[in-house]
Amino acid sequence: MSAAPASVAGGEARVRSWDRAVDRALRGWGGVVYAFLYLPILVVVIYAFNDSRHVANWERFGLRWWGEAWRDESIRKALLLSLWTAASNAGVAVVLGTAAALGLRNVRRRTRTAYDAFMYMALIVPEIVIAIGSLLFFATFAPQLLGPPAIVITHAVFNTSVVTLIVRARLAGMDRSLEEASADLGAGRWGTFRRVTLPQLFPAILAGGLLAFTFSFDDVVLSTFVTGAGSSTLPLRVFSELRFGLTPLANVVATFMLTITLTAIVTAQVLLRRSAGRAGASGPVAGGAVEVTR
């Protein structure tokens, strides 16, 4: 009678031991993958503070090449152009993406499905295909736009879909009864949007804008195809320099771009998490709905 429970307990112990071994193996493999992905980035950041003329030879800690990068007029111009195109693209993507997300709430399912197909197509299609298509379009119909305007428009095509997805996810967690209550209390559509809808959507809108800024700021493929003479963005400036050999300036520019990108991504993630955490909270929003009637 006691042999059966003992064998069952032994089997459970073996299963738990096997589960722990598999868990350790998966964690170890995950550590190897993360090390493979992020150690090269860490090396680039460390060598950005190398005072040596040679990229691969560590001499001593210093900020010499940071000063050299800032004194390089071509790098400064490329940085300003990248910031301008990324900010402009983010603005266009936020306006179009937010408007699309709001409009899709009140359309037929067939229309929504068709729009979703085009939106996901922009995200799934390889970037090189979008780049070639954009180049053919601008070269045929608007060659005068090749350069910064074409970069902004081309980036906005992709990033509008990103903003739309983020804002629609936030809209799905919103309580529409608050908007209906605002309308019942006498507020117009604009007043309801400004006092009730927009405050709830703002974290998602800002997060989508930051992601759009990030995707545009460090893009190489699309910018390479639609850029014009004398309008190289910062990634293109680094890429063109790599063709003639790696210099310490490349490490500095890469580190600077990484700082801007990580700051935008982390801020967007924090905003999205806060937005998700407030999805079920109606206290502050309800106060806003009452304030509309004053």
C-alpha cells in the first residue's frame, strides 16, 4: 500500500528536478543571446571614450573625439537634419494616426478590415520594397521633393500605422460612456474631445510620437533611397564614413544616437504602462466630464 505513494512522490520529484534543469538551461541560453546582442553595443559605447587615434586600441579614457565630433560641421548639419525630419515625421504620424484611430471606431467592420489590411501591409512589407516604391514615386511625380520632404513623407507612411495601432489599443480600453455623458451634459464634439477623450489618449499619443521619432531618427534604408544631394541624415553620415574605414568619430556618433533612441523608447514604454494602468480608472476623467458643463 505504501509503495504506490512512494513511487508517485519519487516521480513528482524527478519531474520537478527536470523542470528546474530545463529552467536553468533556458535562462542560461537567454543570457548567451542577450550577451551576443548587447555586448557589441557596450563595446561601442566604451570605445567612444577612448582617447586613441586607433579604433581598436584602447589608450586611455578621454573626451577628445566628442569634441572633434562637435566641431565637425558635417556632423552638426546631419544631426540637425535628423532631428528636424524625425520631429516632423512624428508630428505628421501623430496627427494622421490619431485621426485614423478615432475614425475607425465609427465605421463599418468591412471598412475597418480593409484599412487594417493596408496598415499591416505597411508594417509587414520589407523596408527595401517601400524604399524602392517611394523612390519611383518621387522620381516620377515629384522629383523636387527628394531630400528632407521625401524623407518625412516616406517615414510617415510607416509610422502612421505604428501610432494608429498604439492609439487604437488605448481606445479599446476606454469607457465610451464618459464621452456619452459629456455629450448628454451639453458639451459639443470638440469640447468632449478636448476635455474627455484627449486627456485619456494623451499618454498613448505621446508614446506613439516618441516611437515614430525613434524609428525615423535612426532609419538608414528609406533615407538612403529618397535623400537628395547635400541632405544626409546622421545615420547616412556615419554609413558613408564607414565605407572609407572606421574612425573613433563613428563610435561617438553611434553612442549619441543610442542615447537619444533609448531615451525616447524608455519614455514611450513608461507612458504606455501608465496608460494601461489607468485604463480602468474613471475618477479623474469623470471629473473632467463634469467640468465640461461648467
